[in-house]
Amino acid sequence: MANPHEAALVGKAGEALVAAELLRRHVDVAYPAHDSGVDLLAYRAPTLGKVIPIQVKARTATCFEFQKD
């Protein structure tokens, strides 16, 4: 089992990977200042008509699971 510091690094790496993919697809990304369970906010500029909250779950083993609520 990973130590807490390593687990936090894996989580931040997962967030960065998701943010990079969204940016590659021309979707802007913001990081909330308050940690309320939402890791990223996705939106398309210049119209902020729809902001999508995203929660990222990352792990060290290979696993792909997408969930649309």
C-alpha cells in the first residue's frame, strides 16, 4: 500500500493528466480554490454558459472506468 504522500502525488498526477486531455480537446480547465470533492471545472471560453465539475480518481494500477452522471 502506498504511503499518504505517494497517494497524494498519484492523485495530483491523475488530475494533471485529465486537465491536459481536456486542454488538448480545446476545453478550458480551472482548479477550485476550495476542496469540496470537485477536482477540476471544465468549460469552454469565452461563454461560461456551462461549467462541468469533475472529480478525478487515480490509481497506480491499470484501470479505465468512465462514469457519466
